[in-house]
Amino acid sequence: EPVRIDVSTPSRRYGITLGTGVLSRLPALLDEAGAPRRRLVVSSPTVWRFHGERFAEACDAEPIIVPDGERYKQT
């Protein structure tokens, strides 16, 4: 059974769901969270190369690829 962990940061709170097979339940979890139908995935090229296609197919998401490195995580 998946486990939900609540994370608090200085700017906001959010939940993380961990568990075996969670990827197959991702669309339902996003629907339950009230996420919009159009979904975007922000990833680095390295992570996308290993996990991106499966993730995008599971939740029908469009990728936004940003370079590796902390400086690219800034807004």
C-alpha cells in the first residue's frame, strides 16, 4: 500500500506518495489532487533518459527538459 509523506518547506507544504506500483496509479492520484488535465513534467536530461518515457506515458505528460545543475533550478 502506498505511503504518503507530508513535506514542509519555508514556502509551502506538499505531499509525496511512495510505494511499489505507484506509477500505474499516477493519473488517479493526480486527479484526486485536483491537478489540471494538461500535465507537464520538468526533468533534467539525465533523469529523463532513464525514467521519462515511462513517466510521460503513465500520466500523459509533456516533458520540459532543463539542463543538469543547481543554477537551472532557480526561477
